[in-house]
Amino acid sequence: KNQVEQSPQSLIILEGKNCTLQCNYTVSPFSNLRWYKQDTGRGPVSLTIMTFSENTKSNGRYTATLDADTKQSSLHITASQLSDSASYICVVSGRDYKLSFGAGTTVTVRA
Amino acid sequence: AAGVIQSPRHLIKEKRETATLKCYPIPRHDTVYWYQQGPGQDPQFLISFYEKMQSDKGSIPDRFSAQQFSDYHSELNMSSLELGDSALYFCASSLWTSVDTQYFGPGTRLTVL
């Protein structure tokens, strides 16, 4: 069983709307959690990185939250734009520097 | 060089009693980890502390609690002991900036009768 589970697998939203992506993990001990955006055919781009002591972190219209007690994170996209269409990947780093990748959520923004 | 110190090394308790295990990390280490290893099993991560704050939580039962003190030593408090709590309890320490290297103590063997 994957140690990082993301949901939903994919979603379609209208331009200008908000959406929230979920990431649940079982990696333990925990070091940090990152959200990446990956456009089709391109490498992943880091959006946020959070350690256990950080509950929320924003990067423009992207806001990530982390609940280290329940081992849950979310990525909220505000006022979506067509350029937000991409895969969003949750990556959790354990205390031994091993990275565990989620399967990603594919977001499609339509005009 | 100083290593991780755990006390006591052995402890025998009756069911429903309480036990306190102590861990003294390597000097200047700011992070402490607790592990439980049952007979014939791999160590299971219980809980960790960094700078006196809980940094991560594993499979620690609700009957157990732990804390890290200002001198960085840590105590694992176990209440309402059950037969299944009989195990070897390891403490490890590290620097937060060198999380890939944890130094383990000799362990405390807890036997619940």
C-alpha cells in the first residue's frame, strides 16, 4: 500500500472557481511534505514545502495546509486559471530522507 | 564518546501498573525518538521530539505519553500496562540537521507479568 494517497484522482473545474486537493500519508517518522505542480511533458515545479511545525503555507493562489497529527495535507487553488491545468503531486519525506510520492491529482480547468 | 543512555535497563511490572522509561540523548542532540520492539519483530516507531516539541507520532498507544525536557532528556510514561507491552524499548537521538543518522541507546527491556 502506498504511503501517500491523493484524492481525487482527477477533477475538472471552471475557470475562476476554487478547488481543494487532498493528501493523506502514513510515512513515519515525518520530515516534510511538498506539493509539486507538473505540466504535461515537463518536470515538476515545487509549490510549497512544510515541516511538522507549519500548518499552512501560501504561494500565490496556492495554499497548502498540514495536520501532522492526522497526517493529512490539502492544496487549495483559488480563482483557478487555465494555466492551473496540470498534475499536482504530494511528496512526503521521511526522517531517512526517503521520498514517498503520491499518484497525483490531475486538474483540468475549463473556460 | 558519550552515547545515548537509557534507564532502567530492565524493568518488571505487573498488569495495570505504570512505568516510566528515561532517555538521555547524546550531548547537543536536540531530537529524540522512541521505538518499541516486540519479540521477533522490527522496531516500531512510537514518537519523537524536537526541541521539547512533539515532532512526529507513530504507533504509540493512548495509554503511553512522552515528553522531552529542557535538558533534552525524554521520558516515556506507560500506564495501565498490558502483557502485550512487554518489549524492548529503544531511544535514539540525533541532530535535527542530521536526521539521517540516529544513534540508538541500549534499550530498556520491559516485562509485564
